Amino acid sequence: MPAVTETIDTVQSVTEGTYKWGFETDIEMEFAPKGLNEDIVRFISKKKNEPQWLLDWRLKAFAIWKKMEEPVWAAVKYPPIDYQDAYYYAAPVQKVKPKSLDEVDPELLRTYAKLGIPLKEQAILAGVEGAGETPSDAGRMPVAVDAVFDSVSVATTFKARLEKEGIIFCAISEAVQTHPELVRQYLGTVVPQGDNFYAALNSAVFTDGSFVYIPKGVRCPMELSTYFRINAKSTGQFERTLIIAEEGSTVSYLEGCTAPMRDENQLHAAVVELVALDDATIKYSTVQNWYPGDAEGRGGIYNFVTKRAHCRGRRSKVSWTQVETGSAITWKYPSCVLLGDDSVGEFYSVAITNNRQQADTGTKMIHVGKRTTSTIVSKGISAGRGQNTYRGLVRVAPTASSARNFTQCDSLLIGDQCGAHTVPYIENRCMTAKVEHEATTSRIAEDQLFYCRQRGLSEEDAVGLIVNGFCREVLKELPMEFAVEAQKLLQISLEGSVG
Amino acid sequence: MLKIEGLTAEVEGKQILKGIDLEVPAGEIHAIMGPNGSGKSTLSYVLSGREGYEITGGSVTFNGIDLLAMEPEERAAAGLFLAFQYPVELPGVGNALFLRTALNAVRKARGEPELDAMQFLKVARDRLKALHISEDMLKRGVNVGFSGGEKKRNEVLQMALLSPKLAILDETDSGLDIDALKIVADGVNALRAPGFSSLVITHYQRLLDYIVPDKVHVLMNGRIVQTGGPELAKQLEESGYASVQAAA
Ligand SMILES: Nc1ncnc2c1ncn2[C@@H]1O[C@H](COP(=O)(O)OP(=O)(O)OP(=O)(O)O)[C@@H](O)[C@H]1O
Ligand SMILES: [Mg+2]
């Protein structure tokens, strides 16, 4: 068998065997009735004990959504989604809101442990008051974690330590109660309710997600991280994340996501809004590992996500880094609107599609302020019958004098049944701006594989090594600890048994 | 050690090896010379198990086991090393990571403990020093942007780290300056031991001044047409392959 065919086989046998996060947690759940109507929206709002303004905001979003059509321009194919045949609220039953990890259902904690989530602070939280001041692992950068299980946030760690710095890191539903003025001031200002079909749906029914507020001049002393887990059947997950970085502040945030293996498709339609004020920096990293479906394309998550950042302040900077290995379909364009003069937007992406996975992903960089700069590095890897599309927009407004963009899109093909497509849109309306675009498409060459195997590497290790090399520019943007995780993940999403 | 009998092989339907008989006893170093296109690299690929080289007849045993039935990585684990005529570039893959991954793969297959990054670095530094190779080589992407000579040195470094039982060097001396030539020779000579054999493919007698072979074979048109001692290489350098052709 030629090397390439063997590699396809290798790669094709992957998903059934190696999606290690496909287990289900047996836990008592509370559901809203199936379907979507105003009553459900009211139900969710009531469950969350929300103020009237937020209910009104949701109802307005719902009214807009009802009039909208699902977008069809992306290069992805899937049967029509019946929005009435899903649950929009599912939550682990909990009598009182947990004050510490101690009070959280142990079954949930076991789930997170299985997922390899560093909830190591358990001991600290369970122990003496004030023990949270010492990081759990000596010498290691602590990571504050917010864990979202289906529709609700179940635990947030390191809260007290962060509060000392004036940092707010909590579930958005909690922020609505504790800091309503901040939520009200910023919610929907980056991604308005009517922005697009999925954003409107999210605005109507979002259940939880993270809220982060970094006060003026504060450098967040640890990584903030949220783990999203879809567990319940026939349930959509609609989380909403809002991050505000005040003047001169810095924060690095990471999200990870997994789901059980199911034959049905499940919808995940998140909205993420970032606001960076003068001299603020937000680094937002994603390791997306939703269940991708089996080799024949049964099951898997539809990941239809709207992520956008406003670089409102001068010299503000937002950097998106994403490693997308999961989901049956990925529809995602983390974007930056560069409003402040000298603001900077970055997008570093690795997207793998294997078997029948489809990804249509990229970014939008909208240059408005003077001397704004953006960098786009996209690495697409297609294997099996995977389809991978980079779709990007670079728009330079007449006001953005001396703006600069550099875009590099590289595609790597493994086998001959997959596809890679690059769709860059460039709209430059400023004479002094400079926009550059480079694109390459390559294959893993037979001689590269043979060279590695001659040195003793198995074929799958060789593929993993070469793919990791191909993605290096992006992986090095991830926070250290997660870079290692991501490398392993890349390897796993392409591995299988050889021969 | 290595025993090749009646080996025939084709590439893309074209017969290249037309019946090779060759035996390299343990502890010996044999040189293979021959005109361009005679099948020297093809032989090295067939021995190391490259795809696309179809074996149509004959057998190869390596310390008594059927080499041709093994996957390339199994052959590597068993101690076969090929220094490529044209070393391959692996963009974005750090040379240190690559070497450590390769070393650990081979160690694992041999039941030896794997080395962590620090342990590896220590071993690698020793070898670099012995071969007078700059440590910078570890930091760069595998063969990316390496000069021709640097690529060959990197092959020798890998050979030194993997400590093979059978090393096939395919024109590792081509394009090297005198100092680098000595590095290659030192690399091979350092491995000389009763359990080590080598097949040195070369066009030039000068390498054989440093690595003195036990035997020299002439490969022409897919066959070994003449075998002799080190003096055969000198004779070829003077009179070319025409004399061999006439004799064969
Ligand atoms: N993949 C291939 N497809 C077609 N022909 C091939 C292929 N590989 C080798 N050949 C042919 O096989 C013959 C032997 O090639 P080989 O590379 O083994 O020669 P060599 O003895 O190593 O030559 P050199 O001294 O130039 O390195 C040549 O005629 C070459 O063109
Ligand atoms: Mg050759």
C-alpha cells in the first residue's frame, strides 16, 4: 500500500477509537421543555433570576431571530436543523449554589478530572481558609478555572485571590446579579442581538458562560480558563462570554471544550465579546475539541460561534489563538474591530478536519483607527474526507491611514479525498494602507514520512511530528502549558492504528 | 550480519536491481562504487524498506532475520541506519525534538528507557563535541536551510546518536570540504566494533583513505560486477569504469 493511502486509513480509523472524551456523566438533570418560544426565553430568564432589562433584551433578540434566515454562504453542508427539537436549558440539579468545590456534585468533579482539567485547587478550597494564596503546584503558573456544564457554570476557582486585585472572574449569570451595571454597559455592544442568525439565537437563550473584568492597570496574575462540557442529550449549548480589559490591563484567557459521543448532532452557538480599552491587551486562546462525529459523519457538534473583539482603546491589542480539532462542523470567525489608533489585532489558527468533518473558519480584521495593524496566520489540515475552508476579510476604512495587514494561509493535505479552500476578501479603501496575502498548499511528502520512519518513528508519530511542525507558528502563541496539550491533541486527532 | 542473495527490484515497472549478491560479515566495512544511475541508491532504499520499490526476487537477511518482511521503522529499531544521499527537510520540526523522538523510538523498541529533554541534551552535546559540530544545529528545523555539507553532518550526527548495527552511507561524502570529510570518517570509525558493519556508497577514493574498507564492490547496471580490496578503488579512480566493464 502506498504511504499516502495508508496514512488515510490511519487517519480514517481515528474518530471511533480515539475520541477520549466521549463518555457521558450520569447525573440528575433539570430540563426546560423541548422547543423554542417566548415562554422558554422567559423560563431561562426566570431560572437565572434576571432583571427585567435582561429579559427584555432576550425577548428583543428572539423577535429578531424569528425573522432571520439561517446563513447559507459558508462552504459546509448539513441537513436542516429543527430548532424546535432541542432543549434550550439543561442543568445539573443543585439545591443551593455551591460556595466551594466541596459542595459540587462529586460526579461532576470526576467528569472534569477525567477531562484533565486542573481543578487541583479542590484541596485548597476544601481546606483552611486562606490556603488559596499558595499556588497548587509549586513553581507552576496557577490557572483559575470556570467550569460550565451544559447550561450552567458549576465552579469557579481562585476567585478570592483574583478579587484582591479587583478582577472579576465568574459565571456571567452571577455577574448579572453581582455587577449588573457592568454587564448592562457592555453586553451586546460588540456582537449586537441581530448580528447574525446564531448570535440572535444565542442572545435569546444564552444560559451561561464566563464574565471577566480586569480593572485599570491590572495585569492578571494567572491564566483564566473556562472548560465547556455538553453532557445532556438533545441539548444545545449557548454560552456567552464577555471580557472587559480596562485601560492598561492585561489578561490571558483560555477555553477548552468537549462533549460525549452521540449519534445525533448537537448545536453549540456561543457568542464571545471582548472589549479592550487604551493600552489593554487580551489574549484569547481556544482549544476546541467538541466531539467530531464518527468516520461516516454520524453525530458530532455543530459549532456555530460568533467571536468578536473591539479594540476600542489606543494601542490596545487583541490576540486570538485557536486550535480547532473537534466538531462535525465549525463555523467560526473570531474578529477584531480595530477602532483605537495604533491598535493591534492578531489571529493564529490551526484547524484540522478529518473523516467527514467540515470547517469554514477564519477571521475579520476591520481597520478603522490610524496605524492599526493586523496579522493573520492560518494553518488548515485536511485528512480523510475533511473539508477545510479559510474565509477571511480584511477591511481598511478610509480613516485607517498607514494601516497594515499581513495574512498567511497554509493548507496541508493528507490523502486525496480531502479538500482545502482559501477565500480571502480584501476591501482596502485607504491609499496609505498596506495589505499582504500569502497562501500555500502542500502535502505530507512521501520522502518526509520515509525519512522519519527510517529513523525509527512509526507512521502515525511521523505524521504527528510533521503536522506539529507545520503548525508551529500558531502553537507557539499558546500559553506554555496548553501548547503541550494542544500538540498531543493534534497527534491524537490524526492517530490510529497502522497496519 | 547482512546477506543479500539474488536480489531483484523494480521501480515504476522498470527493473533496476538485476540480481545482487553481497555479504557483509559483522565488523566489516564495505564500499560500493559505480556509475550514476547504476542502482546504488535503489539498493539502499530497498534495504531500508522505502515504498515504491518492488522486490521481485531474492532475499535479504540481517543477523539471520528476514529484513524484507519488516516495516522501515522496525528495521531502524533492529539497528539499520541510512544516511540519505539527499537528506529531507522537515519545516517547523526542531532538530533537537526530531533527534530525541527518533532516539527514543529506537530505544523504546530495544527495551531501553527513554530519555527526557535534559538527558538527551547531555548525550547530544557529547556527540556534537566529538564530531566538531556546532550546537546551533540542534536549534534549527530539521535540515531546513542547511547547506549541503550541514545536511550531511546532520546525518552523521544522527548516526552517532542512534548507534546502529548496520550503517548505509549513501554518498555522504559528496559535496563535503576536507574537514567535513574527516567528520564523516570519524563518525564511522568511532562506531567500528565487532558488531558493527557498514556499506559506504561513494564516488571518490579520497573518503576511503579515511575509512579503509575491507572490500570494495563495483555496482553496474543493477549487478555487482567486481569485488576487490581497497586497491580496487584506487584503480577505478585512475582508469574509470570502462576497464571494469571490459573485464566483466
Ligand atoms: N522513482 C523512480 N522512478 C523512475 N526511475 C527511477 C526512480 N528511482 C530510481 N530510478 C532509476 O533507477 C536507476 C538507478 O537509480 P539510483 O538512484 O539507484 O542510481 P545511483 O546508482 O544511486 O546513481 P547516483 O550515483 O547518481 O546517485 C536510474 O536510472 C534512475 O533513473
Ligand atoms: Mg545515488
